[in-house]
Amino acid sequence: MYRSCPTGTISYVVKPGDSLYAIAKKYNTTVEYLVFLNGLKNPNNLQVGEGLCVPMMPNISCPTGSYYTIKYGDTLYKIAKEYNISVNEIIRLNPYLNPYHLMVGQVICIPKKTISCPSGKLYTIEDGDTFFKIATKFDISYELLKTSNPNLDVDHLVVGEQICIPKSKPSLTCPENKTYIIQPGESLSSVAEKFVVGANELLKANPNMITSEFAPGRLICIPTKQADV
């Protein structure tokens, strides 16, 4: 039977074969939220014909994004930060939305963040990824990866977020310097010592590299001017 439901939700009548999980998935919400919203004592014992309150789906399509159900404590700023988009982007895709009066259970459309990557390919961040791990995985410098993703918070990567992987790294040029391939067992400090140059000078000669990127197999520039003794 139908029941009276709070604003932002509608009544749903349990049908044969229904489960709370299936209903939650259908209305883009969670089992926990449905349990809370309906005060269910035994969520595994739904009765056919029982009335439940479920989030009201918006009367708009969301072809370029995904649906999100407003929860207690949510603000547009908090949601925008979670999905790494702007508040204005959310408002633009949800013209019916009152940004100063969000309703728990209300379903909104979250735009898919688009990034420009004309000369490379998109990569979806995975669990355990760090910016340095990604740079190493695709054999590009930390600085080049950062430059290709200027709006990305490199210290707080979001799993599922897409970033741009440059198609190729710039060719190494060493004006007035010479090149050298780092050998097994060598590091920034050992190479600097080997060529009698300062570690800082070695970094300056390779501005697109960070300390940890001085690894075996890397082609680097060696300053011809020796460090002061």
C-alpha cells in the first residue's frame, strides 16, 4: 500500500521478487539510506504490498554524468569538492535545484568532468595510485605529467578520476652539456659524485626530473662545468 513520504521522496510498493538492494539500485541510493528513511527493523524481510519511501528521481536526463542522492550534511560545495568539479557546473546541469535548500533523498545529476588531452590519452586513476607511480608507469617526468593536468591536486588523487597522459615526453636537449645513461645501482648523488658536479647542478641540468626519477636506464644531461671544490 502507498504511504505518506517526506518531501523529496515518493512512495513505492514492494513487488514480488523485490529486495532492498534491488530497490536501492533502481532509485540510485543505498540500502542503508532506505533502512534509515523507512525505519526498517528487518531489511531482509520485505513484505509484498508494503509501502516504502524512496528518493524522487529528477525529471531530467543525465546522459553525460551520473545521479547522486543528497545525504544528511551535504552541501553543493562538499559534493563539488568530492567530484572535483565546480558548484556552477552542478547548478547548470540541475536547473530545478535550489542550492540553498538541498533536500535529503533528492537526486541530482553530477556532470562528468571533461579534460583536454589532444596530444595524449586519458588514464583512470586506480586504487593505490600516486602521481609519481603514474609518472613512472608511463615513463614520463613528474613535471610533464603535472603540466598536462594543471587543475589536478597531485597530493589528493581521486580513484576513478581521469587524467591526461601526454603522448610523448619532450626530447632531451643538453646545450653545452653531455648526455649519460644512468647505470644499475646509480642514483642522483652517485652520478653527481662520478662526474664531480654538485647534485643541485645536476637537477638544474634536468629541470623536468625529480630526485627519485634518477634511476637506471634514464638518459640525463651532465653539466660540463664542474662544481667548485
